[in-house]
Amino acid sequence: MDAVGRTEIRIALVWRGDPTTPPPKRFDRITEALAERGASAEGVVYDETVHDAVRERLSNVDGVLVWVNPLQDGKTRERLDPLLRDIAARGVWVSAHPDVILKMGTKEVLYDTRDLGWSVDTDLYRTESDFRARFPLKLAASGPRVLKQYRGNGGQGVWKVSLLEGTGEASQIEVLHAQWGSVPERLTLGDFMDRCRIYFDGDGRIIDQAFQPRLPEGMIRCYMAGGRVAGWGHQIIKALVPPPPEGPNSEAARPGPRIMHPPEAEPFQTLRRLVEDEWVPRMQDRLGVTDEELPALWDADFLYGPKTADGRDSYVLCEINISAVSPYPDSAAAPVVDVTLAGAAAARARRPAVS
């Protein structure tokens, strides 16, 4: 029993939206899994207009699971992240903690972990001047590139860049934005780099990866609960692929459905062993993330890389998502709740008793 006489662990599920709306259906399985373990779930809608009320509610639970994108409807997490840091410092377990997101959940993780076995040729530009000095040479030397802004979601600020002719900033290039409805555009490299200036605002930067030609074969989303695989999603994606003849806003241009699979699904067992036994532990060591700090729900997106000499698939990390992972397979609910309750119980045990 805790200091105020409660034995039941209370977990808040936080998402951005209209404060009058009910919890999204995507939370049902986690809510049910919490109830099966004798814990309760409390839906909390975050919006800047109810910031103080949200703080009060989150201060009175044992743990918090957060689904709030870094960029959504023109809003950021500028006020939410300090709130989450504050309640975590007061003894409430938070997943994902904003400091862990900064280590794992930005595009810079692709550069920081580029030598761990799950990457390809990857570069980082911290300033506009560095970008202008080095990117034209990289593009000319290595073929099509994919540029990604430091923080974003939904394809915002992700571009495929292909050199057509010429050299330097006067060269002609073709660019394609990753957001649905985009079409290839031809312009000079200098004009495009002018357009990218906004990605260096504040603490912004640009991550640069070699384009993967097997992109049309689909993306494998590896859902994680802490350090263990909790499920898979395979999807034929259309981002960074030229639109079909029907047009960029047609049904044919939409990504295919994400087909969910349990963690034991046979096609993904080689990747599972790599993720659980090699790549995630190496990432933790590199970034300084403990087992206890790993989010209860996160995912790593992989593209198919070049075939090996003996014909096997290789895999290339293209993104880690932590801030608002949805949808997720039903198989993820129980392991996510296991991680959540362990974290919340440990945080409760560390809080000082109130006399």
C-alpha cells in the first residue's frame, strides 16, 4: 500500500487532441491489459489550453504513457516536455521520458549509431554553412540521397534528392518530398538548399542517408517493448517513390495497409535476433540509455538493404519512433503493460513515504 492508502497502480494515457474527446480506440488493448493486471488506466488529453490541469492530473498517478507527436497541427512539445521532466523528477514514471526521446527518437540517432551494423552511408550537417559546403560533393560522389530534418513526423522535412546534371549549387536536381501527395520537382541545388534553411532554426540540423533502391519492397516496422520485440508491421510505402499514372492524390498513391504480425512471425526472425541481441544493446551503450530507460512502446523502421553475397536480405534503419507510436499490433499490449507496471512500481517504491 502506498503513502495515501492506494494499492492499485494508476497509469495515465496521454495524447494530443480536443480535451472533450474520449480516448482513441487504439488504447483499448492496453487499457484491457492493465485491468487484467489489477491496474487502472486514465485517459488524459493534452492541449496547451489545459496545460496546468494536465500537470495536476499527471502528478497524481504512478506512471504516464505518452502519445504526442513532435509536430502536429502546427503545435510542438515545447511546453509538454518540461512538464513531463518535472513530474518524472517528482517520482512519476514517464515513458518515453523527453531526455530519452532526444537520445533515441530524433533523426540524429541514424548518425550517432551509423557504425553499429544497421546503417548505410550517413552524414550530419549541424549548420547551413556546413550543409552548403559538403552536401553538393556528397551528392555528386555517391548518388541519390535522402535528407531528413532533425525532428518531425509524417514525412515532414524528408526529401529524396537526385542529381541530374551539372556541378555545385548551379547543378540541376530532382527532389521528392515524403509527404503524401508530393510530386517530383526539378530545380537547382542552390534553390533547394535555400529551401532547407528552415531546418537549421533553433537546434535544427539535417541528417543525410544514401537512398535505398529496394524501398518499393516495403518497410518493416519492428515494435519494441523495452528491449524486446513485441510485434511487426510490414507495409508497402509510397513515400519517396514517384506517383503512379493515376496521380499523386489517387488511391493508388496511398501506402498499402500495414500488415501486423506477432513477434514470433517466421519471416522476421533473423532481424529479431539482430535487433534484440546486437543492435539495441549496442545502441544503448552508444547513447547511454539503460534498460530501465528504454520506452515501454517504441519502434524501429527498417528498409531492405543490398542483398548479401549469398543472397540474404540486409536491413537498414531509417527511423526510430518513440513520441507517438500508433497503430501497434495487439501482440504489443501485454509486453508494453509489463514494462509499464515494472517501471511504475519501481518509481512508486522510490518515492518517500508521506506521514
